[in-house]
Amino acid sequence: MSQPKSLQEAERKVFRTAYQDGLWDVFLGCFVLMFALAPLLSASLGDFWSSMVFLPFWGLVALAIWLIRKHVVAPRVGVVKFGPARKRKLRSIGLVMLVVNVVALVLGIVFALRSPVPGQAVPIAFGLIFLLGLSIAAYVLDFRRLYLYGLLTGLSPLVGEWLYTQHGVAHHGFPLTFGLSAAIMILTGLVIFVRLLRDNPLPDPQNSARYA
């Protein structure tokens, strides 16, 4: 039996706003930051480990976001529990992002090794993976900023390669282009998070006790 349209719309609104605290933006920005910093480490760590070294960093960021959501965001805006359909959507996004991560890592290694791939094939493929993955996530989650982030990260390898070939920018321009994209995401997330804290102060314990 399908839900009434009004209930579906209400659930969709809650689903859309539940992750609009800016922390997703920060997490994605930290992920993209890897592609800005990894080329700087490749000389000392190698192409593979210069990417793998960030796995513990992602774990710490994910843990920090979970703790902030639990102890800072939830007391202000409450906790949302989604139904099975929405939970499946979230799991599918996790799978999409895992695929994007693995494919981007492989392409990054190929790009770093400068294998005999014709012309701009690798940066184009690299950009399309980011654009497609984040666009799918934006559509499923109704998270519209992800379209912009997909465009930013999709253009980053192409612009970086142009900077490298035309102006000799080091590391194929990745530190510059991906660093700028990551900075935009992280700063956007922080602005949204600070605004959420400002607009949703913690309840006054004295008032809560008075009406208990």
C-alpha cells in the first residue's frame, strides 16, 4: 500500500533537510582534498600509498562528524529515523561513492604513471566519474549542492591538465584545482553549520525543567 502524497512529501522534506547541516559538505571536501595533497606526497610515498595514507584521515573525519551530529546537532534539531525505502537510498549512495572512490583511485594511479593513454582521455574520464557519481547522489538525495560539487570536481582534472600543458603548473595542476574545489566545499559546509548553530540554540535547561 502506497503512502498518501502529503505524507510522502513530508518525508521527502525531512529526508532532504536531515543532512543539510553542512557536515556532508565538509566530509566531501576532505575527500576531494586528497586529490590535491596526494600528488605532493607521491615522490616520497609512491603513487599508491600517497592515496592510501588518507584512509585513516577519512575515518577520523567520519568519526568526528558522527560525534558532532550526535552531541551538537541532534540536541538542537532532533533525530530523524527513516523508513526502509529511505534507508535503501542511503545505502545505494554509499555504494555509489565507494565505486567513485575506487575508480578515481585507479585512474589517479594511471594518470600519475603517465601510461600511453591518448591525449586528454584520463583527465576526461576522471572528471566524468566525479560528475556522474555526485550527480547521481544529488538526484537520489535531493541534495542540490552536489550538482555544483560534481561540476567543480569534474572540471578539476581538465583545468589542471590545461594549466600543466599551457603554463607548466606542477603535478598536472591537481593541488591547485582540487584544492580550490575542496576549499569551496569545506567553507560552504562550515558556513551552513555555523548558521545552524546560530539559528538553533540549545534549549534552556531551566525552561525544560519548568514545563516537565
